[in-house]
Amino acid sequence: MARHTYDYPRPCLTVDCVVFGLDETALQVLLIQRAIEPHAGCWALPGGFVEMGESLEAAARRELQEETSLDISYLEQLYTFGGVDRDPRDRVVTVAYYALVKRLDHVARASSDARQVGWFPVNDLPPLAFDHEVIMAAAHERLRGKVRYQPIGFELLPTKFTLRQLQHVYETILDRALDKRNFRKKILSMDLLIELDETEQGVAHRAARLYRFDRRKYERLSKRGFLFEI
Amino acid sequence: MARHTYDYPRPCLTVDCVVFGLDETALQVLLIQRAIEPHAGCWALPGGFVEMGESLEAAARRELQEETSLDISYLEQLYTFGGVDRDPRDRVVTVAYYALVKRLDHVARASSDARQVGWFPVNDLPPLAFDHEVIMAAAHERLRGKVRYQPIGFELLPTKFTLRQLQHVYETILDRALDKRNFRKKILSMDLLIELDETEQGVAHRAARLYRFDRRKYERLSKRGFLFEI
């Protein structure tokens, strides 16, 4: 280890990643099965030690890529967990990051310290290593809060989508059914969507109107925030 | 230094505190003048190294107390700053915390690594050590965002207050004048205040109606969030 300039005790510093994946039916989260002690064989969030020459976010992206082969360009910092006893072996402080992606666009493969990798429904997780259940719960709460304050769906839906598809994104994240009329009225009042002169193609049911996001307004609302009371 | 279990390079870990103080005229922030290198003589946020046996928030409270003698029971985690070059001597990652207090209730006295301590208007800060200007800006932005999403004032105003006093809190934090009629209409529509059957005492101008917060609603709105478009 390099010579230290500051003569203070140093906790270990790690990063952990909560990657939420949305598919047609559920909100899932990406986990790895640990290959090494402590907690070998146990499922955990992907993550690992920060290297001296990389930023925290770069460390999170690198660890995620190494362990799961997922390459995610933007991870948002969630919170730093520094409980004294969160690792049985040593004092370890972890900076947690999170992201929400379209699950089918991201194929995960285990490597590095991961024996296996898998997507699990957020409501049906295996027991997790360390305090990862606490981190997971904080990330889930942040995500549910976020959909109330910021528009979502841009990276999750096709360019042209129906209101039913958008409602389904909200329902999956919030894990509850929303009233169709109420949802439509509220989302349209946000002035966020552009109604297209097109309808769905090749569906058995009555073809629904297609919409797209007004990108400028989407970005402005992402920044300013709104309150979507659903 | 104790023997390390994990054989990975270890950055230093510090905490820094952004304490906003509100008084009659301005939003201020608590700074210390550093007594030691690097940046000796420079103003900085209070903070320091995390000890092995304490949580991050406990470290923040301890450092704040040691350097400024301020005892603040609740600090909220802001963000963790881990840029590779943020300290000229070593890799130092810092977990930043923030709080908003009534300035006159908190008398600061320099000690420990602080040569001096002082409250500075957020809009007129001296040059700061390290990346503390970045941390300061992030905290200021978080605070301004917070007043749009959560009720404020409970810890900042007397139990009974006028709408003018409450408006002044918002104006000071947001650093701009608000339209009186509009502010009153909006804050009353939040259903957060209880109108009392009392008016101000001993004022030269026409005595204004007094209000108090409905504590239950205040807490519920703090949790659920609202959108106060001002």
C-alpha cells in the first residue's frame, strides 16, 4: 500500500449498485451471487472497492461492468452507508448508486467476484449479504418518490407509445393499479406529451392513440420537478 | 494503524458540514478558518476525519462540535464528494451533511483545528478551501429545492407567527421578494396553518393575525411532500 500523507485511521471504501430493470410485468433488481467471503454464496448488490485513481461513479460503473457485464452510462448517487458494523471483517463505508433501465436491453453475465447474476422481482428478493436489504429499501423508496416528482419513461418506452403503456410503467414501479381515467387526465394535464396523428398497428384490441414525449418539456420538468399525485 | 483485513488501497474518509443559519435579514452559512495545512488560513466548511468506531453522522456532529462548539442534533446527508484531486495531499473522500437552524440560537466559538469561526451570507462568501465551494453550492441548491417540496419554518419561527414572518423565511432562503397576496393564498391553501384568535402585540403597524403550524399536517406533508410553486 502507498505511503499515507494523512495519519488517520482509514475505513475501506466501496461502491454498490442498485440497478432496477423494468420489463412488461415487474420491477426487478440486478443481484450477484458472491463467490468470495464474507457471505460467499449469498446474493448481494454488485459492487466493490474504490481504486485510488477513479471517481466514485467510475468505480460503480466499473464494478457493475466487471461483475455483471452491464454497461450503464449514468448511475445516480443514492446515499452513503457507513454503519460501524455493516461488514463483519472491517470498517467498510459504501457509496450506493442506482439506475432504472429497460431490462430487456441489458443482458447480464456473471464474472469477476460474481458466481451468478440474476434479475429478481423487488418484492421477492432472496436474503441479501451485509446491509444490502437496507440499501435496496432506500433505493426502492427513492425510485417511488422520484416518479412523483419527475417525469419518467423516456428511456423505458419506445419513441411512440400509448397511454396504456405509460400507465403500465407507473403501475409497475408503484406496484399498484391506477385508475385509467384519472391517470390520463393527470398525465395529459402535465403538458408533457405530444399527441400523434397515429394509432397502434397490428393489435387485436381497438388501436389506441400514440403519443411521444415533448423532449424540451420533459427535460425542463426533470429539472424543475412537478408533483404527480397518483 | 490497526491491521487491515481487506488488502485494498484506502482513501481517507472525512465528513463536512454545511450549516445554514437563518436570521432576520439573511441566509448565512457557518465557516471556520483553517489553522492547519493544507489551506491554512483559508475559510472552509467545518469537518474532519471519520473515526473507526463512529457512524458518519456521529462524525459530522462531533467535528462540528469540536471546531465550532455548535451542537446540532440532526444533520441530513447531502452527497458524497469523491473527486480524485479534491485534496492536494492524498485521496480524500468526504461525506457532506447539512442543516438549517435559527442562527441566533446558535453561538459559534472556534476551537480544535479552527482558528476562527464565522457566519457568512451565502451570497457573499470568501474563497473556500478544497472543493468546498462546490459542496456549498450543492447544499444551497438542495435547500432551495427542499422549500418547494416540504414545509419549512417549524424550527425557525416562534410557536405563534404572522404570515409576514413566514413569508420572510421563504424570501430569505430563496433570496427574492415574493408577492404577498399570492404567497398568502398558496400557503393557506396548503392547509398547514391554524389561524389563531390572536394578533401581534406591541407593534407600531396594524397588528397582524397570528398562526401556528398544524403539527400533524406539517409532519405528514414533510413525509409525503408537496409542491409549493412560488
